Amino acid sequence: MKRLVVLDIVGLTPHLLRHMPSVAALGERGSRARLDTVLPAVTCTVQSTLLTGELPSVHGVVGNGWYFRDLGEVMLWRQHNALVGGEKLWETARRTDPGYTVANVCWWYAMGADVDWTVTPRPIYYSDGAKEPDCYTWPPTLHDELTDRLGPFPLFTYWGPNAGLPSTQWILGAARQIFDEKHPDLTLVYVPHLDYEPQRSGPDSPETLRAARQLDAALGPLIDHFQRAGATVVALSEYGIAPASRPVDVNRALRRAGLLHVHTQDGMEYLDPWTSRAFAVADHQIAHVYVKDRADTAAVAKLLGELDGVEHLLDADGKAAHGLDHERSGDLVALADPDAWFTYYYWLDDARAPDFARQVEIHRKPGYDPAELLYDDTVPAVKLRAVGSVLRKKAGFRYRIRTVPLDPSGVSGSHGLLPTNPDHAPVLLCSEPELKQEAYAAAEVKSLLLQLAGR
């Protein structure tokens, strides 16, 4: 039985591999194939398919978030593994080997998963509203073992305008420490660095190519270390990021048509999903559109079908064809034009936007916001002001930090659609010559990993 390490290198594509010789060497020495992803091609959905071998119609993760009808709330980036249906990879392995051990280093839906070691970003939320970087671990003693050696988890470089290499370096350090000291049979490692610059400046920008070289330099020694220890190493990606520069305000279109409703507090407008006849949960290049009254569905479909930037709408048959026919899915699913992406914005006047719109607030926004990767250049000395806000927070003062622009035109890359350009498609690399197919469907990866693990 060989130990297995799976590196989920977000955004890895053939295009970027040309600038990553250490990672590319895995496929050159071993084997390489195309990875055919699922719709929507977003983190939570794809990871759930990779680990269960099921489509969203079975595992239920229809996006990075959705409308929880029983709660009347839109929620993104939940963390509990119970949200994922289907039998996970390690559960299948343990049917033949009850002692099979697993480490999950920052793959999504880590909390509550029946694995032996867990690490996942988890801020400290203080009672006064303050938030400090930290991580959750299982077992609890693992927290201090990691932070004593690596320092606190660098949350503010994991997402936001300062997102960059330090968070990935911490994750790689944690993966190596757990691999060496705990000896798991399977080590899952989430590697986020290539998720940032391709969205900021585009997948073909000099900044993105520099980020690819930086990541390759960080991954090279770790891959060598795993292989010297006798492990099989698999590197794969969930999606590739394609050029996209056209934001599409799907919720604003629904509001102007009188279908989306808001409520107001302190002059700020908030989405009111309880009373809205229709609204969308935007998630990169797809949007789940929830329609309260089935009688409105045709009118909503006509409205959105005529909206510039919407390429296609999936109805019940379309969802079934893509394995998206799950109760959590929208009544309609909108797909953007290849060069477009969906905003979550629902207000019509920026003066009435909620305060969280100008902040990094992934749990409060009713949709994904790639502008969180950018600084708002309309704020004078925005970076200095951000530092000052953090210092005021540390001094115990309340504060509202304003860094995120409400103009989304700075976003230059997106994902979520099935790729049409092979250069921007996901890849699958293995240190062993075990990949016998030209391409693997995402739902086939679980069986492949079990085979590589000797299960």
C-alpha cells in the first residue's frame, strides 16, 4: 500500500503549466490527462464531486452557496461536511481497510468530516464583532502543534485584496508537518495561490505568470519530499480561469422588473428573499435563480434570456442534463457568456448599498464578489486607511473598513462554465504512469484515487 498525496492546485491549466516546470515534471515523469470538470465549475461543487464520485444532483453541493429555503437565507461558504451527500473517498476506503487514515488540509467542507486530521481556515469571532485570523483543527491539539511552528494562519492573505503566497506557504508547511509526523495514508492539500491573480488581472497577464512561477518554486521541494518518502503524488485542478471582463447585474434586472424586493435599515438596502418573487444567487459565471411562484417562471426566463451577457438558461430538463437537478438548485440556472460573469449587486444606487458591500464579507453577501480581491482606488490612500483601521481594531475601537470597490470593472478573469478553450481547462497529473485515459471526468477521480491507494 502506497501513501497518497492529492494536491488541489486551484486554477492549474495547460497554459500555466508551461511556466511551472516542477509541477509539470509530475506528468512528464509519470502521466498526465485532461480533467473534465462539472457544472458549475466552482470550488465546493467540484471538490464534492472529486471526493464522492457523484454529480451535484446526488451530493447536493450545487455551488459555493445557495438559497436555504428552510431558513429563508442565502448562505455561501458553509463549512460542515454534513452538507455533502454521497459516500466520501475515505468512507469507501474504510469499507475494506477500517484503519485507513486521512488528513484534510484545507479542502472545503472539512469541519465535521470523519477524517483523522483536519485543518481549515476559521477566524476567531469575538463578541464585540472583532475578527482575528486563526484556523480550526481536529484534533484540537493539532492547532498549537502547527501554529507553534508556522505561526498563526495568515487569513488576510488567503482571501481579500492582499491574497497571495503567504497563505499557500502556510498550508504547504502544515501539509508537510502532518505528513511527516502523523503519517496519514491519504493527504488532501488545497493550494489556493493561482485563484487570485487570474481573477484580478486575467489568466494571461504577466502578474499571473509570475504567480505561477512563485507557486512552482514553493511546490517543487514539497513534491520532491513526498516522493522521497515513497508517496504517490497527484496534482489536479477544479477549474481553469478564463478571461472575463463583462459584469452582468442579474439581480438589478430582476429588481427593475419588480421581481426582487429589498428592505431598508439605516439607509442601507438588504436583499429580502422572503418576499422577492425572483432573485439570483450569483456564483462566478453561473447564477441560481429562485422563483417564488411557479407561474412567474416563464416571465423570469424571458427577462433573463434577453439580458445582455446571459448565454443560456437551464430549465428542469437542462439541469437534469448537467446533473444539477437537486432541490437546492435554483428554479432556473443562468449561464453567462464566456467573457462575462454575474455580480450579486441588487441595489440601484451605490449610496444605498449595505456597508458589507465595501468590505471583505464572504458570509454576509448573498453571492460571490470577486471585487474583494481588489482595492477601491476611489478611496484616497486606501491601503494606508486599511492599515489604520486594523490598528484601531487592535486598540479596541469599532471600525468600518472600506476597501472593496463597487465598480467591478477591474475583474479580469472568471470561471464556472464548462471550458471551451483547452488551454484554460483543468488538468490531472500523477507521479506514476497510472493515467491510462486521455481525459477523466471529475466523477471518475474518486475511483482513480482509490486505485492509486490500492483500495
